[in-house]
Amino acid sequence: MQLKDGMNVYTWDGEQAGSIDRVVINPRTKQVTHVVVRKGFLFTEDKVVPLEMVMEADNEGVMLRRDIDDLDNLPHFEETHYLPVEETPGRGMYEAGDSRPTRQYYWYPPAGVAWWGYPGWGSYVGQPDFETVTERNIPDNTVALREGADVYAADGERVGGVERLFMEEGSDRATHFVISEGLIFKDKKLIPTAWVETVGEKEIHLSIESHVLENMPEYTGD
């Protein structure tokens, strides 16, 4: 099975639900748990789809299983809640790729009072009344690997971006991924996940140096 950013996702009867936006992967086990489907004809919001709902995935696209009852009930990738500051434990912005909530703070004037009509507007300093808590509906200890995530060799050289992910037949374990052309290499490379040191939302770090990749054959898709 292979997953590529932008691949169309279809229901069993051929209706397009959206397209692949991210792959949710456990960095330690290399297991793929979900895919994030970008909103499209069927989904009005980005949805988190468990991998077991995928019947097949190839160059033609991703096909969902026939026995899925209600796609509308799939969780949104991100959900934002507005909570009073005193009811939200802890503050701060977490690192990108962290599955914990991210928090942003907003201060609002009393209801019915325009911003420009509130006394002291422009010079008001104080704690916000509400904060937004954005939660991602993916399992703990997983990363939503984004489109074109940068790939770095052990010597710090950027060697390309993630283009495609391959999984072992009959398994949810990622075995290889394809990196696109970069500043160093002018062709695509097929990289085993055994060479992956760390995985983040925006970047992957390898345990091998760039000269090893330089001697690898070009990936042609065969």
C-alpha cells in the first residue's frame, strides 16, 4: 500500500470524499494509524480516517471500505474550543507536531461594545478573558506528517522532501518513503524507514549521512 499527498480518496461507490493531506505515524514503531483527508466534495472539514477504514491505496487513489456506516461522524482533524482562562490548566504553545492542545489567547471587550468604542482601547494591557484550545484528534505519541516535510541527513544536509510513503503488504507499518529532488540530489530516492532517527510534523532526520544517499540509485517508480 502506498500513500501520497494529494491522492484522491473515494468511497466504495466511487464518490470523491477529499484528498490525502497528512499521514499520522508513530515515530517509534513506524506504524501508520490514520490519514488526514483534506476537505473536498464529501467532507466539509478535514477528517481523521483510521487506516483500517482504507480498503486499498495505489496510484489511482485511496478507496475506503464498503462497510463504513457514516463518514460524517469521523472526527475533525482539529477542533477549537473557547474556554475561560481560569478553567484552563497551564498555558503556553506546544511544539509543532505535538499531539497535545495548542493554546492561543484573545481578549474580548464586553458584549455589545465595539472595539473602537471601548474605553482604553489601544492601550489596554491585561490578562485575556478567554483562550482558544485547539485539539488534534490523533492518538498520543503520533505525528501528523505534513506534505513535503523536510528530510535531513545525519550531517545536517537537507536532502529533499517527503513525497510518498510505502507500507508493508498486509500491515500498517511504514517500510520506505520517497524523497523528492532537493538542492543536493536532482533525482528521487527511496529511503527505508530503518534509517529514520526522528520524525516531526515538518521534518525527518536520518541516521545516515548525505554521501550515502548520493550513491543510491534513482527511484523511478518501478
